[in-house]
Amino acid sequence: IFTAVEMAPRDPILGLNEAFNADTRTGKVNLGVGVYYDDNGKIPLLAAVKAAEKTRMDAQPPRGYQAIEGLGAYNQAVQNLVFGADSELVSSGRVVTAEALGGTGALKIGADFLKRLDANASVYISDPSWENHRALFESAGFKVENYPYYDVATRGVNFTAMKAALLGLPAGSIIILHACCHNPTGADMSDAQWAEVVEACRERKLVPFLDMAYQGFADGIEEDAVAVRLFSASGLQFFVSSSFSKSFSMYGERVGALSIVTANKEEAGRVLSQLKRVIRTNYSNPPIHGGAVVAAVLANPELRQQWEDELAGMRDRIRAMRTSLVAKLAERGVAQDFSFVAAQRGMFSYTGLTAAQVEVLKDEYGIYAVSTGRICLAALNTKNIDYVADAIAKVL
Ligand code: LMR
């Protein structure tokens, strides 16, 4: 039965981990996957998480099935973070939130639900976008197209082209938007541009789907939620996938959520009932641990403050690495202006390195990056940054 099965290509991002782990060189550096490492090159276990885990383990809770939509306290905590603690949408019962298996899981249950609503809609993702967006919506059965986004010349958003494209889309099109810290480019829209996107969605009757996997990595929890806030104020219905993989450094626990903003409380009840069917037929109900830990941290004022401080520490360290890399490339006589790296936001930078240059970085220096030239700044540290700057300067 497997004779006709062809070898699939490695995943463009997670496949790099496989190759990196198999690499025996000691100085190797993984700038591929979007993971935050501390200055010692380790994935941190946050102190707030450790404290909540200890309490939980001491209590030895039973491991029964969760509700299909996950832990109520967790879903509430997600709504407070994503929509704001004083959100009218939340208090009026218009938001449906279901715990999901990371941001990817949230996108997947959202995609499956959307497919049931309108099987013929097309999905539009930014050009470029996170590699898995296309694959994920295609595997849910959608036709996936691009809308213009990144401008290589300015290293910013080509907003004129983007807006014109949005205004030309058929009604009912699903548009995937990166709420903050655009992956892979690090180029975000201004607040004013977001407001125009909201109006374009209203005018063209588009279905906005905000992917927010990096809340807190640009300017802060509240600041990074501007896009969600603008959509919330618009009266439109929309989707938000969110994730604690990065902000809680809980990658492997798969803690994310899908939130759907509906027109009213009664509609919310119907939407939740259908979303539960999607979840039940995918994985039944989510695992307990990660969501319980996140809920415990966010419900405890001291732990929450500790977490916000730790998140700020990650954000600041990434920023420091951005400025340092720009300076170190200049010190090495690189003629090209890399100042855009310091201006980009979140974990990534779209360096402009070609696929061939990325290949040389890997083969000759053991430095792994995505073939599109995306690097993860959060994997740089004070010990490896000179090595990386040397290698990039040579490759250029
Ligand atoms: C990334 O873009 O590297 C992360 O979002 C991890 C992933 O799942 O691809």
C-alpha cells in the first residue's frame, strides 16, 4: 500500500531543526525556527511558569478529559489579553474562545470551521507569509492566493499595493493578517494603516483572520494588540488565533487559542456549538497542563507581573541583538545598509540573503536560516553574534 508514496520535502522551518540537530559541528547556530533562546543559548523556563507548575504538581490534580473547548479560566484569560480586560465585546458575550493546540492548531480549527461556512471562499495571505499559512489553508481545502505586502526596496510594507488588492477582492474572501511582528518580514503596518485595512474589510465584506503569535514581542501586551482593538471597535465579525508558545516559552506544550467575534451572544452560542464539533472530530479536547499553567499565571497578580517582566526581558534582549548585529555588520565593512534589521519588529528579520547565501551559511559555517533569508534574531547571543556577523559579512 505504500509503494507509490513519494518522499515529501522537509518542512521549510521545522525541517531545519532536524538538519540542525543532526549537525555535529560545535559552533553551529540555529537562526531558523522562531524560538527565543537566552544569552546562554538555552530556551528559558520562565520563573512564573515554574512557580505555577510547582503549585499544580503539588496539588496532584486528576487528569480527566477537558471540555471540548478547553479550560474556562484559560479561555477567559486569553480574552482578557487579546481583547483587553475591559472589552465590551467580551463582557457582552460576543466572543467565542476555544483553547487550541498552539497558534497552528487555532488556525487549523478556524480553517476547518470556515470551510463549513463557505466552501468556495478563497484565502488570501500576505506576500510573503509564514510558510505554514498556505499549507494549512490548502490542506483545509481552500484555494490560497497572495496579497501584496512586503516591499523589498523600502524593507517595509507596500501599503498602497496591499490596500488596492484588498479593495479588489471578492466579498467573502478570507484574509489572513499578522496582528503584530509580521512573520517572516518583521515589517508591521502603522496604526493608521490598520484602520484603513479594517475599513477595506468592511467595504469589501471580507472575513478577517488575525494571526497573533507574538503578542508582547514588539512593544508590549497592550501595544501589540492595536489591530485587534481596531477590529473590535469596528463592529465587524472576525477571527483571532493566538499563542503562548513564544510569550510563555512553552513551545512544546502547544498552548494557543482561537477566538471568534460574533454579532451577538445568541450567535456566539451557535458558533461555539459548531466549533466544538470541529474540535471533537480533530483531537477531541485539548491537553490540560499548558492551559492550566497559563491560566494560573494570569490569574495571580504577582505571577502575572513576573511574567510581564520576563516577557519584557525577552523583548529587550532581542532588540539589543538587532542593534548589535547592525553595528557588527557595519564594523566588518559590509557596504549594504542593514539598519532595517533594527527597525523590524518581533523575532524575525527578512535579511535579503538569497537562498544560495543561506546554503553557504549552513554548509560552511553551520548557521541555519530559512531559505527565504529569514533569520530569528532571538537565537543570537553575546557569544555567537560575532561568529554570525563574520559569516554573514563573508557570504555577502
Ligand atoms: C516559526 O515561524 O518559526 C514559528 O512560528 C514556528 C513554526 O511553527 O513554524
